[in-house]
Amino acid sequence: NAGVTQTPKFQVLKTGQSMTLQCAQDMNHNSMYWYRQDPGMGLRLIYYSASEGTTDKGEVPNGYNVSRLNKREFSLRLESAAPSQTSVYFCASIPDGDGQPQHFGDGTRLSIL
Amino acid sequence: RKEVEQDPGPFNVPEGATVAFNCTYSNSASQSFFWYRQDCRKEPKLLMSVYSSGNEDGRFTAQLNRASQYISLLIRDSKLSDSATYLCVVNEYGNKLVFGAGTILRVKS
């Protein structure tokens, strides 16, 4: 049972480069999320998707775009990477229904030089 | 004011000690509450949900006080393996979860 799978696990980019972080879940969840986590701070929501075909901005969406390709996959794209986007990125999904906890992927550690 | 606030710690305790963490939240309409555990910047993992009546899971007890808008986590008989960061998480509405910055626990022999 894979749960939530993120790729890649590590990435180093140069300022201005672009890349896409991939996330897939095999639990048939409708809601999916992208967070970033920086030292001394909690997880901050970048974007989320309540269902296939819908996406909404979270707390820190600037510099990112997302795509909910289908029910399983939710990708995060950095069009022009900046050093301030160096962070650990987590994808999560949540079952339908009230009071459900999130399931997280292993994270992507991204460094931008 | 942050939406979810936690004492960052660290809490340094000896093995066998009892330790308690508190967390306050600002949105009185918040629906559900959780404690997650996170090890060394790995992914957060659900420790337990928090119910109005309070709930216990082995050495861990969670309580919710809606009137004062705080959540607590009590760990009894601390183990070395309990060393981690504990995240307080609040579901404000419609599966919008807000995370506290975490409380660091270090259990020492």
C-alpha cells in the first residue's frame, strides 16, 4: 500500500530554473494539498485541490502553480526558482468526511542556489 | 496572532517523566483537532485525534477545551523514542488544516 508518493526526494536547482514536483495517491481521496516547511515554522499551505479539476490558493501561493491532472495526481510547478523557495515540500491527501486526518508523502527536499 | 500557537520548547525531560504540551487556536469555529509527530524533518505522522471528551491511547492523553480554545497532549512514562517534534493541527473548515510550528521534545537517559 503506497499511500502518498512524492518524486523526486531531493533536488538542487539554480536560480531561474523550473521544475515540477510530482505527487500521487492511491487511496481514492478527493482532497490533495501541497505544503512547504521551513525551519522554525509549521507547515504552510501553498495550494490545495478539493477534487479533480479544482485548485485553490493557500497561504503562500506566489511563485508556484499546480495541476490536478486526475484524481490520483497533484503536481506543483516552480516556473522560475528563487532561493527563497528552498524548503521541504510535502504533499498530502485526506479522505472525505468530517474530522479526517491527512496522509503525507515523504517530502521533497529542494535547494535553490 | 497566529492561528495555531505552540510553545516551541525544547522540552528536555528524563526517561520516565511525564510531560505536557499545550496548543491554542484562534478560530472558535474550528471543527476538528489532531496531534501529529514529526521526526527529523520527515513527514508528519498522525499521533492521535483530539475529541471533546478527551481521549487516551496508551501513554498519550489528548484533551480539548473549546471554551478556552486550547488543546493539550500529555505523555506519561516518556521513552527515548518519544523524542520528536509534536505538531498541533486544527481543521478550521472544509478540510482546511492549520499547523502549529511544533514543540520539540527531547527525552534523555
